Amino acid sequence: MCLYFGKHGAKQCIRGKPIRFGFKQWVLATPLGYIVNIIPYEGATGGVSKVNGLEYSVIERLVSCLPSQPFHISFDNFFTSLPVLTMLAEKGIGATGTVRSNRTGGCPLKDQKVIKKEKRGTYDFRHDRVNGIIAVEWNDNNVVTVAFTKHGVQPLKTAERWSAADKTMINIDQPHLINVYNSTMGGVDRAHQNIGAYRIQIRMKKWWWPLFAFYVDASVQNAWLLYRQTSAARSQTIDQLAFKRAIVHVFLLRYKQDRAVGRPLTGRGPCISKRVPDEIRRDKVGHYLEAGPTQRRCGLCKKNTKMVCKKCNVPVHMKCSQQFHAQKLRRTQY
């Protein structure tokens, strides 16, 4: 949910959520919280299939960005249905999700009242060989129904549970797909937690501003998660707050406008390392050279040139460009 208290036709009110009022977002995320795809809720008529329903249309749009590789996704009982699982299986995507009792499609599983009376860890399953779907009922604290297209019941895992009768922890059997579901779910909640930890606090009266700020926060947390996978993060780990501060610091250095007192100087300006932060100069993205109107000193060899890096706004020869955008510059270098 994207927090919003104003008046808008797309605003939702969902009871029981951490954020009850705002714009609903459909999110596909990894278990670590990296957002792969995000779609804003568009209302009942926003590209919804009249035959298969809202959950089918949402899942189909979310997985449309995935490359043609074997993936596995997990979702809750809002999305799980026979058409959704069949569609994902046809695309070669594995799926696991809890199932509501009225969405089993007539699967002849044991009655939940019967399996509830058996010991904890008891399970029952059925296999649809035509569609390649397996449905499992498992007696935990309550009876849980899970459907999947990729993993099987075997091998059984062991789960620790508290026994009120024995006043101690006991081990119960757990089907393999339940273990997979528990280990892969929670990515959307983790992304929401990361975004909400240091959310942009600037407020405006425009209805679109909360969405814009939400997508900026989502992009920053994605960048932070990617940074944590790099070799630099292994040597120096920084939290999300420090990562955001570093981004703000770079943009302030790059786009700040100093107001000089008195007459403007015609001499040399500040050194390049102060005008262009290393994070921008060495990012290897978008550094194109164009001819300027006048000659200026090259940022590396100090000879005159008309070529200018449009991103850094620094004059540099074509032969000096690669070295200039790769090496570290001294503070005294102009």
C-alpha cells in the first residue's frame, strides 16, 4: 500500500493492514525483498479478465517481465486458483500457494474436520496428472491446504512445534512443499518493511506525489539490495540509511549551485573531484563526448580541447576519456 489520505477514486481502505488507506500496489519480489515488477491497482475494470478473474490477470501481468528461464513463485490464498496454476505451468513457471477451501476445484481431499482430529503432522494429498498440480492438506495448528506445480510431498521435513499437552517442543512431519513455501514467502512484506523504514517525508497536495515518492523509495531499496551483493559491500557493509545518505550526498555535490559573494572570478573553478563526485564520474553509464563552442582545459592532461563529457560537464580529450572516467583523481587536479 502507498500511504494516501486525500480524496481519489483509486484510493483503497483495507482493514487489518499496516497501512489501511492509500493506493494498492501489486508487487512481485524476491525472498530478500528486491522488487522485480510492480503494478498499481486500477480498479475493477483495469485490465481484469472477465473469465478468470482479478487474481489471474494480476499474476499474468506480473510474470510477463520474467525472462524465459525456470522460475518459482509463491503467493497467498488470494491468488491461488486452478486457472492461475495451470497458466503458470504452461509458461514453465513453478508455483506454490495456499488455497481457500472454496477454490480447490472439487479436489477429493479429506474433509478438514476429519484431518483436524488426527495427530499433528498428518497430511493428505491428491495429484492432477493432466495439469501437473498437486494439492496437500497438512494438519498443523490448523489445517492448511497448499497447491503446487513444481515440488513434491517427499522428502518429508521436520518442524518444531510447541505441544500444550506435553508442555514441551515436539517434532512433527512437514511435507517438502510446505517447507519451500515458508522459505520463499515474505519477500513483499520485507520490501514493504524496507521502504517504510526510511520513507520520504516530504508532503504535497498533489495526488500523484505519494506514488512518485513510493517508487523512488522502492528504487532506492532495490539499489541497496543490489549493492549488498557486490564485492564492495563484503568489505564495507552499510545499512539502508547510510546508503540513502550517500546517494543524497552525491546528488547535492553534483547539482548544487554556489552563490559567490562579490564579482565572479574568471580564473579556474573548483577541482574536478569536488565538482564531479567519483560515484558519478566512475559509474560507466552515459558518459558521451560532444564538441563544445570553445576550447577548455582537459580534465586529465590539461591541454586545450573542445570535447566535453555531457554527463560530467568536464572537458576531456577522446584519448583521455577512458582514463579520466576510470582512475581516482587527486584533490589538486583540475
